[in-house]
Amino acid sequence: MVHVHVFNPSGRLVGPVESPALDLSDAQWRERLTPEQFRVLRSSGTEPPFCGTLLDNKLAGVYACAGCGLPLFASDAKFHSGTGWPSFFQPIAPRNVLEFPDHSHGMSRVEIKCARCEGHLGHVFPDGPPPTRLRYCLNSESLRFTPSERLAELADPAAG
């Protein structure tokens, strides 16, 4: 079980609530995800810069995990970083995003993963704007966008 924030049937963020972790086999993930989503979310892949479908999205709404639907980032925390990937200065709820040391590719970084399914989202860097000075750099393939007027569609059974 994980303790996360989710949307209720009224489209309001609530929590923390207790929600079951999503632990699937590779075969089950492959049925659920596109090949590119599987590569990014389950194999810690990175999409090429400036090609993600959500990079230039300026609509109001919420970015959720493409693997399990957990809400991760709100559009009001998105900013243009110039890096080629969607960037946010804070998650929708700190409990919804996990951080892990990442020393791959000869670098020291902080990997970010979904708290419910542990899908790879991207990395967080200390070079963002105020108020947090953080830049959560995400892969579009790891996200699913829901416009503000449809947030009730993200209603989670854990919200009661």
C-alpha cells in the first residue's frame, strides 16, 4: 500500500489516502502500455528532446502517470525550461513522486518515479524557477494529460 493524493468523484484532489501499489509483470505492462511507454516507464528510458507530445501543451489540467493514472503534476507548476522535455517546479503532491539516486551514464542525478507503480518519469534538478528552484524534467511518454474540466474522470476508488 502507498499513501498518495488522488482525485475524488467531484474532481477535487484529496489525501493522503491508502492505495494499493501497482505491481505487474513485464507481460502485463506490455499489454497495458505502448512500446515507447514501456521503454520509458519500465526500462528507465528517455525520449529524445523536443519531440514529446506534451512539451508545448499549455492547457490547464493535470498530468498523471501513463502507467497507473496517479496524478503527478498540475499545469500551474509547468514552465518552459528550454531543455526539450516538459518541466515542472513541483509535483501535485510530494507523496506522489518518489526520488532515487541515479548514477547511470557517468552522472549523479535524482531519478523520479511514480509512487504507485514506480514507473520512471524522469529526473529532478536544482536549477528551476522560484518558489522551489527545482526542475522536474519529465518524459511525455510517462504522462497522460487530463484537462481541468474533466478532472472528475481521474476519480480514484481510494478517494472513497
